[in-house]
Amino acid sequence: MREQTKINKVLIANRGEIAVRIIRACRDLGIPTVAIYSDADRAALHVRYADEAIHIGPSAPRDSYLRKDKIIAAARKTGADAIHPGYGFLAENAEFAQQVADEGLIFIGPSPSAIATMGDKHAARVAVRRYNVPLIPGSEAGLSDDDLMAAARKIGFPLVIKAVAGGGGKGMRAVHNEANFKEALATARREAESAFGNGDVYLEKLLVGARHIEFQILADTHGNTIHLGERECSIQRRHQKLVEEAPSVFVDDDLRQRMGQMAIAAAQSVNYVNAGTIECLVDEDKNFYFLEMNTRLQVEHPVTELVTGIDLVKEQIRIARGRRMGPTESFLQPKAWAIECRINAEDPYTNFMPSVGKINTLITPTGPGVRVDSGVYSGYEITPHYDSMIAKLICWGEDRGEAMLRMRRALEEYTIMGVKHNIPFHVNLLNSFSFIAGKIDTNFVEQRFSMDTYENAPTDEDLEAAAIAVTLYAHRKRQLATQVVQPGKRDTSNWKWYTRYERMNR
Ligand code: MV4
């Protein structure tokens, strides 16, 4: 049994909403915090909320948030004895985790070896296979082009070529027939080499029409590994998730039990410690397969917190302190329903193009069942240096219907001016029959927000003509004084209507 470890000050090696989220957990635990910041983040919220803040360099991530040496130096300078990496940046960098440990500091996350094994997507398959975790049929890694061709014939088409150093959909290429295989393989290798400095690939049978469901794991240093249920993550665009919910409409108690045990086994196969996520594909017949493990806290962790009542960041810190998970922490059935909408500074009407500028007005929703995790405020400047996510709007309720109605209300209350944002996309999604019915797949966003739909929307000229007609009509009506104006019931169920509304208010 390992001893309890002291954590007296935590440095947060991140920025934005997740840095704020971690600072809040530390505050609740009474632990002082150190923020790090780049040039662009001088006025960021995480800098204001932390007890201390250290400037670590220019705005480009490679000069600041990715500089292992500067971050470790900042910890030494401030006397921080632990580092929380958040997500992105250095969160899944085994070398960084090792350097932190070598400095005698605590990395609030898994061991370097667990990060490294799960980071190599083929090594991960080898590790979990020994624990009887179901895998999509596939090939070995490290094969020559000829051997891969032979393996491809055996697996059959369609299949996917995946980079061993990839993950999260990066370095992934579908091949539908043998004729295209050689060229696809060459492209996949080239792309993997330039993106990851490693051109090694392996093959998997392509699973079509499956759902993307992930399990939250917590493991302490005393050999206890638990799962906290699933999250449904099918609403995404180009591997960027946009909406997540917990639980999944597709997962019944029996499936949750079986997938949960599988997720625990997958984590145990690398002696996993701290918080992690097992990503799975689930087909229509409820067969499930391990895809990969994310060895970090995820963006969408709040939906799990809201249905379990567990503060995952607090748990991460307790685990890093060597505390044992209590019996109350073994997983109970989900107690509620939660949905998260990622609020991005992206214009859904121009192919989700990122938008920069100053937020001049910000009205944030609140009230029953609403949580907002955000790193922005009125007057905050959004720069092109970092990702476009500016907030997460998370709503919960007793059941899915209540969570969705609260989400709709909160989205309507949300006002962000100065930059374009994707709230209209979310409103549209919440009004779609397929989302309401839970019948969604990974192509939903592309289909619903294609440029085709946009081009069928009314033009500015149409709107002007309509506005003139309405004005004249209203004027005539006032003259006649025959009717009291009724505040019409706002109907956002029609996509075109909403487009028009948005275009007028942009
Ligand atoms: C797959 C797959 C189908 N078949 N592998 C994407 C994220 C990464 N964790 C692995 N991913 C997938 N791997 C096989 N053999 C489908 C996905 C996938 C996906 C693919 C294309 C577009 C959106 C997707 C969303 C979730 C999962």
C-alpha cells in the first residue's frame, strides 16, 4: 500500500475553461493554485482566479503551453508540488509526465507508461486483448506494405487504415475496395509521418453506423478501479464533438454492466491510475468494441459529474494524494440526465469558420438545472491562437426530456455578441426530431448544416422585401386600429425561420 502524498500547491498547465474548472476544485479543497499564461492570455480568467500566475512566453502554444521546461521551472519557482495538465497540450505526453516525476513533482494523472501504451493505438490493442477486451478485427502493426495488403485481403473491405501514433480520428483513412488500397496506404503513411513523425499504421475492419459511446473510469493507487457509466458522443463534426450526454438512450442496464466491466478490464491492463476514458463503438445489435483509451480528464466530464454527483477533478486530486476510493464511490445507476453543448466561436452558417474578436456583451444563462463552464467574460478578446471553444453549457434534469427543455431555455437566454458562435446550431439540433428521438449518428451535423441548406435560406434582398412589406402592413394596421398586437409565440421549430432570425440579428 502506498503512503498518502502531500499536495500543498497545484500548478495548472493549461488555459481557458478547463484551467478555471481545475482552479475551482482546488479552491474547494483549500489548495492554493498557480496559473501559467502566454502573451495572449494576460487578461484571461484563469489568471485572475489562481492565487499566483506565471508568464511563460509568446502566444503560440509551442512557445508557451507546450514548453515542458518552462512549465516545470514555473512549478519550482512558485513551490508548487503537483501539476494538473487539463486536456490537450501536454495532457497525454508521456515524456512530460516522466519529467514531472523526475523533478519530484506529482503529475495529477496516470503513469508515464500507461500514457505511452495507450498513446500507441496498436500497443493499446495488444494490452487490452490480454484482458479479453473485445476488439474490431484488425492487423498487426509494423508490417510492410505487402504484408498489409495480405492482411487487408484477409480482413476484407471496407476497412480503415489507422496510424499507431494517431487517435481521436486523426490519421484515420477508410478504404472501400482493394483497388484503392495501395494509394490510400501510401497517403496514410505520409500523413502519419508528417503529423506524428511515425508512419507506422495498422488495419481494422470498418464498422459503419455504429455509435460512439465512452465510459468514465476512476482508479486509485490501491488497486481499486471503478466506472462511472457512459457518455454518448455521436454528435460531432470532423472528430470535434459538439454535444454529449449521459446516460445514452441506447444503453440499458445490462449493456451498461457488461461495457462497464470491459472498460474496467481495459484500464487494468495497463495498471491505470487516476481518471480516464474508454472509447467504444457499439453496433445496432449492441455488440461493442474497444477503440482507444484517453488518458486524461475529458472536455465532456461534466455530464458524468451531473448524473453521478461526483466531482471528477476533486477525485483526481484525492487519487494523486494516495487516497483510497470509498465504498460510496462504486458506481450506482445514473441518477439524472445531463446534456452538454459546446459553445464555440464558430459560425455555423459559413461552414463553422472560427470567429475572433472582442465579446462586447455576454449574458450567461443560469437557473434550475443549468451549469456553465467558461473561460470568457464581457470584454474578453478571442484570439486565433487557441481552439474555438469558449464555454460549455451543461443542463441536467430528472430525465432526458427535462434536460432538453432546460437546454433549450438556456440556449435562448444565452447572449454572446461581438463574435459569431454556434448557439444557432444547438437550437436547431434541439428542435430536430431525430435528436429528440435519440436517433442520431456521426453524420448528423454534416447533413443538417450543409452549405446546401444554407444556400436555400432567404437572401438579404428577400429579407428587405419582407421587412418593407411587414412595415407597411403594420403601419396600415395601426391606422385602422382594428387589432391589438399579439406577441406571437416564438416558433423555432423551422430551420428556415431560424436562419432568417439569425441573419437579422447577426
Ligand atoms: C473507427 C470507426 C469505424 N470503424 N474504427 C474516430 C475517433 C477515434 N477514436 C476512432 N474513430 C473511429 N474509429 C473502425 N474500425 C469509426 C470511428 C468514428 C468516426 C469515424 C468517422 C467520423 C466520425 C466518427 C465518430 C466516432 C467514431
